[in-house]
Amino acid sequence: MRSSLIILLVSIVLFVAGSGCIGGILQHPDVVYPHIGPLIPGASPILVDYQWRFEKGEESIDLPVNGSVYLAAKRADKNATLYKDLPETEWMQGYYRAFINDPAQEGLYQALAQEFRKIRDREGLDDNRYLELMTVFVQSIPYRTDTDRTLPKFPVETYGDREGDCDDKSLLLAGLLVREGYNVSLLYFGPENHVAVGVPGNDAGYRSTGYIYLETTNLSFIGVPPETLAGGVTLDSMPLVIPVGSGHRIYSATGEVKYIQERYNGSENSLRLLDSELERMRQELEMARHAGRIREYNALVEKYNRRLGEFRSTAAIHDYILLHRFDRIGTYQWLQAHP
């Protein structure tokens, strides 16, 4: 993620002389946040289409973006202007909500919601799977950090650009989830320059924040934070929780996700141990073959083949989970059938 640049201004009080008395004083709010406007009249629509894998199939959305809104968002000042020295925890909340909730984007949100609802109704998705549908959609948008641009994008830009980094994609997902009735917060990690999304679940959530962690930069199961970020950065700080919606919908499939992740972690550990053992056994086989110890060699071959079979079956579990992170329910069912 890029770090956000914020302009801090000192309040200016303007005295106007008139009839021998002090005149008007310019009034400012404590903070002026980014906004989209003025709109660019006559701009052509931005043609955008997406395809992404979800559960057992592939979904698609072909939805143009209002060109006037898109171009105005591109040209908008993305800085927050502070007229008062406020703590980051105070102004940062309004800063990110300004990107999510700018009214010029409501047309895009509603049009996207209609497309997602069609998929939901066609597939009979419950609240958990519906949240996964929108999360996987945003995760599937290519991740890209522009080193020349240090500020977040409005969600309409991220959708129209077909790419974004952690805060860009998290703002888009949060905006979608809020409008579909989910209780949503952003998780802002200042020291690591990272932003993720959080929704309440049926446990204490990420580091007991009360929110389940949703990573947006790449495909991952809901509730599984990344081991490392780009550049090997790890999430060591407690996030600032920024509420952006208070809907009633939550995520209640955390038990299945934990089971999947435990199987994945277990398979990784087993593969490391088996790989080391197989390498040692290959060396022993080579020594026995060179020494002409046929009986020992044959016994080692039998043991080696058993361990190789264990390695392959464990690798199959590991790879299935890794390659199906867009299908929580299917992965859970597959693992139940392959204990």
C-alpha cells in the first residue's frame, strides 16, 4: 500500500475593515475531505468487463462506468486538508469514509449490486457465500501499486482502472458490502501501510477486534490474514478499526475456514518433514546400491515408496486448498471426503 499524504494547514483568520469595526471571519470545518466534483460533462462511458472464478464456475460482469464521474474522480484532490491539529485516529476515519461514500458513485454501487444479486439468486447463496462472492470479485482485480501515486483512489476509479492496491481494493469492497447490508469496518495498519476489510463473525475476530479479516490484495479465504505483505512486511501492529457500515449481516463460516487453514498448515509442515526424510532416504539408497547391499536396498526401496505415497497424497491436499481459495464451501466438502 502507499502511505497517504495529508496537507496540514494553519487556520487563517481574515480581518476586513469596514466602518471602523472588525468585519467577517472566514469559517472552515476542522477537516476538508476529498470529494468527486465537478463532473466532466459529455464524457463517454468507460467500457469495463470482469470475469472471475467462484466456487464451481466462472462469473462475469459487463458494466460500463459513467465517464463523467470517472474522470472527475481522477482529477479530484485526494488530500485531506486539516485546519486543526487532530490525532490521526480522528481524521483518518472521515478520510477513508469520504472515498467510500461520495454520492457521485452511488449509481455504480447500485448497478453492481443488481449484478451481484442476480448471481446470488441464481445460485441460492446465503449471507456467507454472498459475501464471499463479492470478496472474491475484488480479490480477483489485479493488484498494482503505482509508485508515482501516493494517495488512495475512489472506488469508481479502481473499478474503471481494473486494478488497484490494498487501500483501493479495500475501499471498493467495503462500499459494496455496506450497501448489501453487511456490518463493515476498514482495518488500517499505519506502521505497515496496509488496509484490509473487517466484518463481524461468530468469534472474537482478528486479534480480538471483533472483526473477521478480509484481505483484498490476492485470493485468500475470509479470516486468513497474509503471512507477509509485499517486500516481506509482516502485520505486527494492532489495526485502527474504522467503521463504515452497521448492517445486520455478518460472516458465520469461520469454523469451516479454520478447519481448512489447519489442514493447509498441517500439510505444509508434513511436506517439509517428508521432503527432508525422502532426501535422506535417497542418499541411503544410493549408498546401499553402490555397496551392493541388495537386501538392504530392497527394504529401503519399499519404505521409500511408502513415504513417497504419503508425500504425494499430502501434496494433493495442499495444492487443492491453494488452488481453490475462491471456493470455501467446495474446499471444505472436498477435505471432509479426504481425511
